[in-house]
Amino acid sequence: MFFKNLRKFRSFFSNYKKIIIILIIVMLLASSLGMLLPYYVSKRLVSLTSVISNQVIKLSIIIMIIILFHHIFWFLWEKIASILSNKVAKDIRQDITKKFFNTKYEIIKKKTSSYYLERLSSDTDQISNILGTIMGTMVDCLTNFSFLIIIYVISWQCGLLFTIGILFLYVIDTFRIKKDVKLMDEVNKLTEKLNFKTIENYKGIKDIKGLNLKDKALSNYEDVNIQLTKIKIKKDVINARYSRIKTFCQYLI
């Protein structure tokens, strides 16, 4: 369902094919340098234990050059990804606004103003950032797969151990994502409700003051605000818990 809905937004990304191609190239270069780094670091460790000072200095210079370009490429990746996501977000907002003006009034009035604000703000940002997230995950998978092949070549027993470990980490991540998606849905609904309360209070401030309804309006707002805070804390705690479990398991493996 997620990818089916995502296909509807493919046209927004297709307008920026050149940026996407540059993004992929920069990302692959950064990832490749990241794969080279452990090799030279291990060689330098061997040189250190063998007390080969010239070799250590030479390898240290190579390592620093790799790190420098690695960070340059990652900076470019972040910059280009920002350009892409913000341009796509701009196009989506424009398209939503256009559709809003073309929608019949009877349909529009069934939704609150906060509903449309939420679609134009957080939903738009999530959609525009999704390509960068997917591409980053794919490069991470490619890098890890390459490392796994090297491990299998060195020792199939270690390769098998790492394969089992990766599958175990995948299971942990699956549980985390399922819980995160469920809680994110609640966060969005409560954020929408809180935005509606804010707009309602702003529009009705004259009546609220005139009829002395300040305490009631404040109490209604506070109830939703507390609910939203609790859900956000719960979401962050669950993410932190799964993140620490996953990191511990990575060290263990």
C-alpha cells in the first residue's frame, strides 16, 4: 500500500532527473570511500604493531585524504538531497493548493482547516524526503552486502554468523518501524486536532473574551496538548529502546 501510494507522487520526482542522477553518483562515491577506510586503517594497525614508522605516516596521510573526500561527498549528498526534497515539496504544495481551489465547496467544508494545514506541511515534507531516505538505505545495504562478501571470502563461518546477525537486526528494525508507524498516525491526528483548536481559539478570541470562556478554551486546548505530549514521549522512548537494543546487538555480533 505504501509503495502504491508513493507511485502517485512519482511525477513530482521525475521533473528533477538530473538532480537525482547527481545525487546517486555523489552517494556512491561517498559510500565507496567509506568502504576503503577500514582497509587502510587495518593496514596502519599492522604497521604500528610492526613499528614501521614511515609506513604508518604514509597510511595516515592516505586515511586523512579518504576521510576528507568522504565528508566532502557526504556534504554534497546532504546539500543536493535538500535541494531535491525542498523543490519536490514546493511542487506538491502548489499541486495541493491548485486541487483545493478546484474542489467543490461541499467537499471542502467536510474537513477542518487544520486538516489542510497538516497536508501542506508535515505530510508534504515526509513525501519529499522519502526518495533520499530510500536511496540512503539502498546504499547502506549495498555497502553492507559488499562487506559481507569479503567476510565470506575470508571465513565462511564468520560470514554465516554475520548473516544470522543481520537477519536478527532486521527483525528488531521491523518491530520498531511497525510501532513507530502506528504511533506516528496518532501523533498526526492529535497534531491536526491541536492545530484546529489553535485556529478555533484565534478566530473566536473576541467571543472567548466577551463571554468569559477563557478557562474552558484553555482547558480544551490543554487536554489535547497533554495527549500529544504523552504520545510523542512514548514514540521517542520506544525508538530509543529499540535503537539501544539494536546497537548492543551489533556490538555483540
